[in-house]
Amino acid sequence: MLKRNLSIIIAVGMVLLWAWAAYPGETDPAPDHPLTLADCIRIALDKNPSHRIALEGVISTKETVGETRAPYYPELGLQTAYKRWQGHAFLPSGLSIPGRTLPTIIGPTDDWMAGLNARYTLFDSGRRQAEYQSALARQGVAEEEKARIVQDLIFSVYQGFYGLAAAMETLTVAGKNLNRARDHVRLAQERKAAGAVSRADVLRVQVEASNAELDLVRAQSLVRISRGNLNTAMGLSAEGSLEVDTETGKIDSPDSIDLLKALDQAIHKRPEIKAALKRIEAQQGGVEAARSTFGPKVRAEGSYGWRDSNFLPKDEEWLAGIIIEWPLFTGFSRKHRLARAKAEVFKEEAEAKRLQLRVKQEVLNAHSRLKENYEAVQTTKMLIQNAEESLRMARERYAVGAGTVTDLLDAQTALARAQATQVEAGWDYHLAQAVFQRSLGLMDAKTNP
């Protein structure tokens, strides 16, 4: 009976072990519809660990604020102890009792003690207030850092989304180019069969068809890489399969943008600048804390308890008083601490000015790049029309023997280049628009699609 039960247990264990080994683990579920840009941003804010890191950073600084508020409350503690001790008594010379030798050893004896003690800082020359204000400022720094991380995270989703959309459109263009190249191969073979052209024409168009096949392979690889980049930006596994909805808004001219207003908006909105201003506040709190060490500190202390040589002490003892501490000389350490705190304030002020200059430059660059890409989009519209018409005419001329294969291949190459330029310009415009939003500090979950 025992052997049979043991065999059953072993068999069940083997089945569970096999099931555990075969289980692929938790994976990200594939969406049941193409993801829009807003969907990708929402997933990134929920899944990407960078967002969790920023949230925990804010929580940590809030707890630090609570720590700096603690000195405003009294401290209360329970103390209990047991000691067994023996000591030497130093008696005055000449002290004696007739007929008796005075002992010079006290103990050994038991010392039992239990009681409560309390203390409260009545005045500390502004140290508590300075540390509390500094902690509040550092909490503000953490919140602005969180806002910066969120904006960077959303921008990385923009880059991944537009990168995948551009790769998918490039793949579509590569497929069309391959179909045109194969059609030209068929046309050249028909003309060779009719004796109108030599085999050299067929070989040249076949070479172009092979190049088009290579372009298609590269485009397929680019789609896979871009999909992995977007997955990673969203905090998902890079190998996950997803489809995106590439419908985007219209392309508007950036000429309506008030650049001076945009510069002012960036100075007031960018989380990096707001964090720099909060760091100045925090360092100013450090200056006040350093200055407080030159003043006195007043503290009230009290205790009440029992002490005896028995396990349950009966003798009461208590203490109450006011303690004033005022360091008079500390080796100039307070002076150096104050000078260091002031230097940190000047350093943070200079850093804030440097950030403002850098942000303005970023806004100007982003605006210029946005205008450049808008003009490129407008130019490629006419470029595509001309290239398509040129290819149509070259094909018709070649079909009737009025044109050469060189004209046909040149027109085909020009159209392929124009289509690639159009794809690049279109998605570069949308990315430049995102860069401009990021430079203004407007890229957050509330103001994005």
C-alpha cells in the first residue's frame, strides 16, 4: 500500500514538473485591433518600468518630507534595563567607625529600572523649518523629474510609432517598386522575343528587379526592428506582435506659430527648468539650516520611572528640566558649512540659467526643423507627380521602340527615390512636430492624442 501511494506521489510530481517546464510564462497579450498612437502612449504609461521608477521616486521624497516634519513633535520612549554591578568606594581619608572597618567595595547588587522618558525641542534657531522647506523643495524636484521622464517616455513612443509607420510604408513602396520592376522585365522579354531589343536590355531590367527584391528584404527587416523598438518603448517584450493604425492628422503649416510666445511657454513649462528652480529652493533651505547652527538650541526633557534592586522596582525616580545648547567654537566648521551651502545655491542658479539658454535653443532648432520638414512634404507632392508621369512616358516610349532601356530604368529609379523621399518627409514632419511639442514641455498624457 505504501509503495503504491509513493508511486502515485512521484507520478503526480513528474507531471507537475513537466507542466511547469513547458509553461512559457507570462506574456503580453496581443491587441485585438491596430494600435493608435494614443493606445501606445497609454500602454507605455502603464507598462514601462521607467514610469514606475519615477513614481517611486516621488513617493520616496514625500516620505522624506514626513521625516523632516517629525522634529516638530515630542519624542516619547519606554526604557527598561537590568544590570548587576560592583564598584569601588573611594572614602575620604580619616573617615572611620570605631571598632569597624569600612568596606571599600559596593555590591555586587542588582539594578532593575523601568520608566518613560520624553524630550521636545522648543527652539532650534530655525533648523527644523529650514530642513522641512528644503525637503518640500526636493519633493518638487522629484515631481518635475517624474514629469520629465513621462515626457521622454511619451516621446520615445512617438519615435517608435512613427518609425514603425514609416517602415511599414517603406515596405509598401518596396513592394510596388518590385512589381514595377517585374513588369519591366516582362516588357523587355516580350520585346526581345519580338527581336526589337537585345538580351542586354533583359539583363539590365533583371538586375534592377533583383535590387528591388533586396530592397523589399531590407524593408521587411526594418519593419521587424521598428516593431521591436516600439514594443520596448511601451514596456513590452521586443518580440511581441502588434499592428499600428497609421492614420495621422493633417499636415499644418508652422508659419502660424508665434515663436516668441513658444519660447516663453517653454521657459515656464519645461520640467527641467522647474526642477532647477526647485533645486535652488532646496539649496536655500540648506543655507538656512547651516546658518541655524550659529544660534542656540533649547530642549525640554523629562523622565519618570522606578528603580530598585528587586525584579519589580518600587523606588520612584523622575527628572524634568530645560537644556540650552549653544556651541561657541567648533573649529570654524559652521563657517565653512555656511559658505559651502551658499556656493551650492550660486551653482544651482547658474545651472538654471544654462538650462534656460539650452531650452530656448532647442525650441528654435525644433521650430526650424518643423518648417524644413513641412516644406519637404510640400515639395515631394510635385516630385511624385513628375516622377510618375516621367515613368509612364518612358515606359510607353520603350514599349513602342522610341525610347531606350536606360531611359526606362532612370525613370524607374527616380520614382523609387521620390517615393522614398515622400515617405521619409511625411513621417519626419510628424516626428518634428513631436520634437517641437517636447521642446515646449507639452508632451504629457493629457495633451497628447
